[in-house]
Amino acid sequence: MKAYLARLVETAPSSVQALDDVREYLQARILGVLQRQGAMIPLAFQGGTALRFLYATARYSEDLDFSLEGHAGDYDFRAYLDAINREFLAEGYEVQVKLSDKKVVHSAFVRFPGLPYELSLSPHRRHTLSVKLEVDSQPPTGATLATTVVRRYLPLQLHHHDQASLLAGKLHAVLQRPYMKGRDVYDLIWYLSDPAWPPPNIELLNNALRQTGREGRPLNLRNWRRAVREKVQDVAWDRVEDDVRPFLGPGADPSLLTRDNLMRLLR
């Protein structure tokens, strides 16, 4: 499998693109292990990497995000990580797994020390490439789930939030973050520029907002756009392109990420 990674690096147009491709390949392999371990029964895939794998958005994402939607008795994060560790070790990778599962959001870093150096992507022998996994063990209620078979480096059967619930998750992040990231702007424009994308799952959005302490009247299908318009007034627009550019694949145009374009879509 490392030989495949070497070929992937050779065909990339730049070292930045190559690192993104290598990380995405590792993400796909990790998802494959989770699938075989039965993790896709209790867990639902969400977030930016879910958009990338399910809908081929041009934005790469560093994390694998999940919510625990099934029975907690079917969920064993430590066992999943042990299986991931064993699989990569068997193929000659150096792997380090760092786990934190004492809080509501369980997280782990799966680290590959020296891999960028081995692939001639870094001059530093201990340069580490990491994939972060996060599981919300007490997610807000109201998500609608779907299952999709995709092929990204390998066939995957992904249990995930449906389109309306994915948009609700992004809106919750946008409305509750202390500041909006360039990647949030990219995702919002990506969602809203598709006329076929359904409106947000309002039940899930309001439950998530209440869970994270937002006060006031619930949002609805008539006023959620206004709430987002008010939030984006505080965006540091001069930094949006620089923030998201390292995560964009070929063909993406960060110059479209402007206040005027987002406001047009939020009317």
C-alpha cells in the first residue's frame, strides 16, 4: 500500500496537494477499518470530510467526525482504534494513537511519524501526518440518517447524516463559533449555491443550538438565513482566502468567497 501512496505523490501537481491526497487516502483506509469493525452501525459520518467523500466537494478536510446515533452498547471507540493500529502496523507503517475519551466528545489522533519524509514530502525525518477522529457521544436529537456506498480509493458503505442534517450541522457551527473560518464560508457557499440541496433540518439545528447554550426564539425555515446574515457581518473577509486555500483541490476558485456572494445566497 505504501507503493500506491508513492505513485499518488508522483502524480500530484504540488507538495501541498500531495499531502492532502495522502491524508485523504489514510482517511479512506481508516473508514474502511471502521466499516469492517461494525462502527458504521452506531456511528453516523458528518462534517467536512463527509461532504468530501459523499458529495465530492473540492475542499479537503483534516478530521473524521461522527455522531453516536445508535445504541451505545454497540460502540467501542478503543476497539476501533486498536483495529486501525493493527492494520497499519501490519503494512509497515509507524503508527501512534493518542486517545481522549473522558469528555462528551471522544477524540483520537492517528499519527504517522516520518511518513511525509519517507514520501519525499518533507526534509524532516520525524515530520508527522495525522488524522483526527471525533465522536460526539451525546449528539443533539433530530438527525435523519442515510446510507451511501461510495468509492474513494476503496469501496465504502457510509452511514451518515442526510443532506438536510449535514447543512444543519454546518449552520450550528457557523452560528456558535466565536469566529467564522474561511472553510465555513467555503462550505456555506458550496451548500447554498446548489438549488437542489434541501433546506436545513430545523429540528436538529434548534436542538444543537439549545445544547450549546444559545438563547432566544427557535429558528425556522423563514428566519434562519437572517440569523446567518447577522453572523457573517463579523467575518474577517481579508483572511478568508488564506485560511481555506491550503484545503482546496484543483479547480476550486477561492476568489469567489466574498461577502457579496454569500449575502446573495442568503437572501
